[in-house]
Amino acid sequence: MRIDLPNEQSAVIATRGEISERASRAIDDAQLRAIAVSAKLINAGLDANDPKTFAVYDDLAPEDNDKIRGFECVLIVHMVKSWTLGELPTLETVEDLDHETFEFLSGKCLEEFSKVTDFSSEAMNDPKAVTGS
């Protein structure tokens, strides 16, 4: 799926059905670590709709922040198939993207990764439902 990036560049990201099991597991693992941190924040009183509760971020350990940000990095690294920015990103280089592009790209990758494949018995009997075509 081709997307236009905010820096007048473009990228092609894998669809949910195109990523490998290895990539899917890496993303799932990173997502679970990020979810665990989110649960800690909620238990500490974070309410995303109430800026007065954002102070709980002050107590966030650096390694927990890394888990949240790391999830975004893993998404981009495993889902970007090509782009007009040169060499494909790696876990070592993905954070060199400008902030706006990083946030936009990680959001698009998350949106695509979060799509659920329908494995219901009705869908499994309909080849179009499983492949999405």
C-alpha cells in the first residue's frame, strides 16, 4: 500500500496479509511490551482525556518509555517495503527520521497492522474474505 509522507516523499507499507510470521511476531512482542507500560500508566491514574493526569509520565522509567517508542520503531522497520528516502530503515536508523514523518508513518503502519483477518467459518469458505480481494 503506497502512502504519501508529510515530507513530500512516499513509502510502500506491507498490508497485514503480506507481512511474514517472523515480522508479525516481532511486532506482536513489541506491542505487548508497550501495552504493559500503558496498563501501568492507567493504573497510576492516566486519563488520556484529562491533561491534569499527564504528570504520571514524569515517573515513567526510561526503559518503559523505550518500550512504547520501540513498538513504533518495530512497526516501521517490519512494515516498510520501500520508500523514496533511500535505504530501508533498520532498528538502528529508523529514529533518524524527522519527527513528523516518524509519527505519521508509525500511525499508518499501526493502522494496517491492526486490521483483523476474518477467520470465521463463513469467511474461511469464501476465498475472497481471507485474501481481501
